[in-house]
Amino acid sequence: MSNQTPDNSEPTLPLLRQERENVVDFGGLCPLYYAPMHYPTEVELYEPSFDPHSAALHENSRQPAATVKVQVPLPCGHFNIWRPLHDRRAPVAARLARFFVGSAALQPDGRVVAPNNSTWDSRISYSSADDEYYENGHVLPVINGWRHGTLAARSLFRKVEHDWMMTYLAPEQGNSHQQPLAVWRFNYAESRRAVERFHAVLGFSLFAESAAVEWCVRPLSSRRFRRIPIHVLTPEEARYFSEIGSGDSGESHADDSLEQRARIIEQYCGQILAYRASSNEYNDYVVHSVPALAADLTQYVEGEYGFELAVSFVPASEGPDGWQKAQVARQSLHHPISGRMREGEDALSRCGLDFRIKLRDDIVVPPVSVELTHALTATAPEQRLCMDGPGCNFTICVRDPENTVGSLQPPIGAHEHVLRAGSEYFAALLESDMAESSSKQVELEGMPYGPVRSAIYFLYADSVPREESMDLNDWIVLLDVASRLSIPRLHQLSQARILAEVVPDTLAALQDPSDEDSYKVPAEYPDLETIELLQGVAADTGAHDLAQALDRLVAYYPIEVCENRIRSSPVGEFVPPPPHHMGTHDHDPGIRFAVGRAQGPFGRGPFGHHDFEIEGGDPHGPVQMPIMAGPVIHPEIAPGFAHAGGNHRGVHDGGFLGRLLGNWRLTNIPNNGHADPPAPQPGPVPDVPHATHAHMPPPESDSESD
């Protein structure tokens, strides 16, 4: 494998290299729906809960009745279309708090939230040793089975080596007609939060020079995948990475080693770092990715609402076991993740795949500057200064071209040091040799009086007067004033308010979970004429964040409509055929990715035609995700309960009880002396959709599908 530099190089796999017809074209990849599993194999971390203090009794009723406030954690996005993603700051279900005893995430009130020093807003980790996915650093499985956590996968299986006690994802043995592939999809358009940073641990291993693993990424607004380069560290560079055990960096000072390591990581930003390991009696060529080192892939998806990440395999061309020479997410069975509650988030450092996303709002409004805060409280710390108040030593006169009665526009009194701290325009004016600087008075030509007065008032009160009564035009005028007076915080706030005026909050439609139609009706977006008008306003006022947000809305609106229609329609079109297990291999036959039957205005794919209408769609309600039915406890917390297979579910046979419960067992609670899960808490478990297996579209020839 040769070292590469970041570029726009195309993927090798034809299926990933082809340009899609539009942003909602799946490019021949058929998204597959895997129904969430019931307890105990999967946990719903963010389930609806209720506040007992909000209960109110109704005495006038014939029967005792009460109302209680139900808290529904709204998702910030979706993982592989169907799985909801939550911001890690959201508290997990109260009944799961006991699994985090002693953790820094456990709050005094019993809630479990991410620690304050958490860097990532959304995180998905996969452990091949447990064959489970984890969300937001919580060591409880949210998805069981590697394939169930993918958007699409073919010709891959999870290999377990009992002799070497290792496990990994590898190409199927004997498969020569399809190149193995797996795709993961993240979309945060629902919360209108863009990707600020994206780091990922993409573990892989190669044991033959002809074998290869190729990682690719595609922003959802783009029609092409980009290949992520892989850099193999030189022996000199590898000395500074102690985790690979190569060389000895003890010759230099520890600080110098860390500094040099940071320089290497920065130099190859946007690439996956790997190293050449020593050969052994079984393999002359061994290359591993640097363990637990997250590659900075921000440059590929920054400013996007979502993206797809794909990995393709090239088995070795020599030897009978060439399929085994390219591996992903290789882990030791001796170091599983499941149940390591005491380690907490540190246990996830052993995961072979770890996706970490930092999000930001469409338009970020900065906090009040320290300089302005000091200026407002410098004279009297116990009392803030005010506009037109005592001590004002600077006068602002406004010549409004539309004003005909000057007496209705009195001069605005302000404090020089407040203007200097809050406005870049006044700071430059007061530091210059102009007459206004010495006379302490300025006349603003051709500006509206009301918005100018609101802007100066904003410097003192950090609020806009009569904000609730302002319409879109008022905010556009205030944006222009904030731009001309160079008031950064007001400039960003005006952009955010303009965006909120023209685009309703997407999450507002999900506030009422009982309204089934709310999942089928996406937010109303402005028409293209309004978009073009606002784009012109953004260009004239230097509102770059507003311009980028409008571009994202235009690009992601059809994507969001498409995914909403898929989620709210029958899943039969997307249910994969039943797997065929072969021995201890998690083995599924290769699924052919045929182009969907429908050919509509938004391209190919089984999701529909004619303005996103799904063929044979069910008009009733969304697909409901089941909630974990009751509390669970782990063998680590309850010593003495563990089957022969330990944590290697599906690898060793632990008897009927072991196969039934895996790593979990029921808690000793009243009326729970049977194998069924306890009653759901706090509410009923929605039914799992019982969709029949739909006939998959007939596979196309290799030349077309690949």
C-alpha cells in the first residue's frame, strides 16, 4: 500500500465510483430495514419518561384520574434512515441510571447525561468482540449485530477465530462475483445542525500485499463518494506512537515526543494512519491501522447535515484463504466492551469502529464579549449602564431619508467605552483622527432611525426591543444596520431570526407523538423565489452563515422528504431476506443491490416515484420503534450469573438460558419468576411491525450493479 495525499481521487469500486443522478438517488444501494430487537439484546437509551412531580389529580371524575407530564426525548438525527440519533446531552431513561453508578455522567438528581467535558454531540461505536453498537459513550447496547447497524451491506460476515481469540469483519469465503461492501449513513437535517467536526476510528488489518481495504465518504448533498487516503507510517514516524509498540521514543524528552506526534497527525490530517508490523511465520506482510487513533475527517463533511461512510474490501489474490487477508474492526475476544460499566466511556477506546460527530447550529450566535461586559460594569459593578442614561459622553444623530419630522428622532446618547467594546465601526471611528472622534458626535447618513436605536439598545440590554412583534422585513433591516455598524452578536442574531422566520423548526412537527401524521409531513420550506431574495440580502450584508444555511436547506429538503416518507411507510420494501447461519459465522448471503423499480423525478431507488409517493404506501402512522421492556442487570453487576460463553454471544453455546438471555438477565422484581421480560416501564411497548418479506428486485448483472 503506497502512501497517498488527500485529493479528489475516486473510489475503486464501480458501485461507489459512479455519479448519482441526484442527491436522493441511492446509486443502486438498497437500504435495508432491521427491526429493533426486544429486550434483552438491545436497550432504548432515550425512551419517553414522566415527571411524577407534574401529576395532577382530577377529583371531579367518576373514577380516579390524573394527568402527568410526559417527557419525549426528540432525536437530533437518524442513523441509517430508521434509527433515531440523540444528542449526548439528553438524559438517558431514568430506570437505566443504576447502570452508571459511580460514573461522571450520573447527576445528583439521578439523571445520566454526558460529562461536561464531552467533546462530541453524537457518537456511535461498534465492538466486534460483542457484535454490538453503542451510542454516546454509554456502555449499553443499542443495536445488536453488525449488519443491523449498516445502511446496506453485502458479501461480508463476522469471523470469529476461536484459536487466536480474535474477531473481525471479512469478505465471505468463496465469493468472487461481488466486491464486499458496507455503508453507514448519518443525517442530522431533522434538527438543522451541521457537522462541525468529524473524527472516526476506522480499524483495519491487511495480511497480504494484494489485499486492500478502501474507505470512502460522501456528503449527502454530493452525488459522488471520495476515497479517504491511507498513510503508512515510516519507521521513523512510528517511533512516536507508543500504542503500536514500534521503536523507542525514550531517547527524547516526553514533551518532544508528544509534539512530534501531534505534528505527524496534523501533517496527515484527512488520512487514516497505519503502520507496517513485523512479519511472522504465517504472514510476510502485515499492516494495521493505528489502534484507537481517530482520523480527522472534518474536511470531507464540514458544514453538511449528513454523510455516508463506506468501506470496500479487496481479498488477496494469492493463497486459498485470500478472503481472510483484509479485515475491518479486528478485536480480541479477551477484551469485550459489554458490561464494562465501571470503565464507562474509556471502555469504548477498544472499539474497532468509532464515529464521533460534533454539531453546531446553522447560525451560531456568539456570547456577549468579555470586553463589552467589563465596559458595562466598569463604572458601577452593581448597576449596568443604559442608553441615554447618566454619564453618556457620545452622541449619535441619524439622518433617516424617509423621516419628515426631525423632532421625532432625538439624538441617541451612549457611552464611548461601550460603543468601542461592542461595535467595530465605532471602535475604528474613535481610534481615528477624524473630527467625530474629537467632537464625540457622529451623524449616520441614510440609515433608518428605529433600527439604529434598537442596535445601540442591544449593546446595553443584549436584547432587541419589541422582538416578538418583528417580522421578516424588520429583521432584514436590522441585519443591514448590524452589518454597517459592525456589531457581530447582533449580526448573527439577525441571521438566525431571519432563518427561523422563513423556515419553521423541523422538530416542531414531532412535539406531539400521538399525531401519527406529524411524521409524514415535513417542514414547509420557502420557495425558490424567497430563497433567491434572501441570498441577495445575505450577499449585500455579509451574512455568510445565512447564505450557507439556505444552500443546505435547498440541498437537503428533498433528502429529508425522502427519508420521512421511507420511515412513515411500510417496511416490507426494505426488509432483507432471512439470514442463513453457518456454524459460528455470522453469515448472510450476498444481497444484490439492484436499482429500484421506480424511476421518478428524484432518481432511482425503491423509495418511490411521483413526488416521493411510495408505491403501495400505507396511509396509517409511522413505523414505531419498540422500547426496551423493563430493567436489566449485567453479569458483572450480579456475579455468579454467566454462561459458558462469557461475553461472546453467539460464539459459545451457554445452554438454553445463555442463548435466551445472552449477557443479560432479568432483575429480581415481583412477579418476574418467568422467562418473559417484565412489564414495560413507564409505558406500553409499541408493537413491532410484522411486515412480510417483500420480494427484492431482481439482481442486475455484475457489470451494472458493480
